[in-house]
Amino acid sequence: MILHSQSSTQPVVYPDSDGQPMSDNTKQFNWITKIKDGLEALFKDDANVFVAGDLLWYPVEGNNVIRRAPDAMVVFGRPKGDRGSYKQWEEANISPQVVFEVLSPGNTLTEMAKKLQFYERYGVEEYYLYDPDRIDFSGWLRSGTQLEVIEEIAGWVSPRLGVRFELTSSNLEIIRPDGRRFLSYVELEQEAEAERQQREKLAAKLRELGVDPDSF
């Protein structure tokens, strides 16, 4: 790919796709969507929090090679809405403050080191990395110009998001400030079905007592 600069006589094209798949397998995909959807639900009522998944982020105007597509990212201070990519100079020069990456077996140490370096260089405040195969979760928090590892990640509360991270022997739990967990689509369906069954049991009990549940 040719590196473009602002001095070029040709307009710079910023592709909306890097040609890479969103995920390598179903487990990684499910975790990406779970985190991204959970973040969207968390900030659904805040018009100035933008959440995206697998969206190319271009931090430098005039350069279409410097770019990354975090598995999930959160930008405070930018409006919701559809974007083909996140061009930082068109977004009040606000970089994503929080990013998540979900490891797959295809990721290499060199690749992940480059991602950390990129996020550190271009202003990310919090970076979280989850390996669902090993149930291994790591985080970095900005201190000055550097992202420093969070030594005690279990029970850690994100300064920006307000969510708490808990590790069990089989899973990562992301818990909202209201105590609700981030849930996958399947888990949301199961929860909705459990609530429906509970309502039906309550209605049946009221009928046994001679009370019409539809009168409430």
C-alpha cells in the first residue's frame, strides 16, 4: 500500500475496510459482540458517547497507513451515528479513550505488541485484552504518555466506563454500575425467558387467589 501525505496532489483515500476478518472463530466473535453490545447498552441514553466494533480508526490526517480497527472502542465526547471509519481530525481530534481486544489463536505476540504501541502513541486511556481460551484478562491505564499495566485486574473498576471486571475459573464477567452483567444474545434470550416464566407463575398464583392479574 502506498503511503499518502497531505502534500500529495492526489486526494487521500481512507478505506473503510482493511480486508481482515472481524474474528477468526465463533468464540472470539461472540466475545467481541458481547463487549460491543454491552457497551452500547451501557451508554444508550448518552448521545455523546460513540461505541463501535471493528471500525478502522485513522489518527493522522493525510496518512491512510497509520490505522487500527479495535475489536471494540468507546469515544466520549462524540455523537452517536454511523461512520465508515473513525477519522480523528473530523471528530474534534478526540481519540478513542477505551479500547478492547479479544485474542484468537491466530494473533501473534508481535501483532499484539504493535497494537499496544499504537494505542499508547495515539492517546488511548484504557486498553483491555481478553484471551477467552485461557480465561486471561489484562489491562493498561494511561499515566502521562505511557500505558502502564494494571497489576490487580480482578475487581478492577474502569475509570471511564464505571464497569467492574471479575474473573472466574471459566469466564470473564463485566459488571455494570447497576449490578447487571454484560450478556451475550443467547444469555439475554435466556434471561428474558426466565422472566417470562416467572411472570406466568405469578399470574397463575394470583388467579388461584381469585385475583385477576390483568387488572394491575
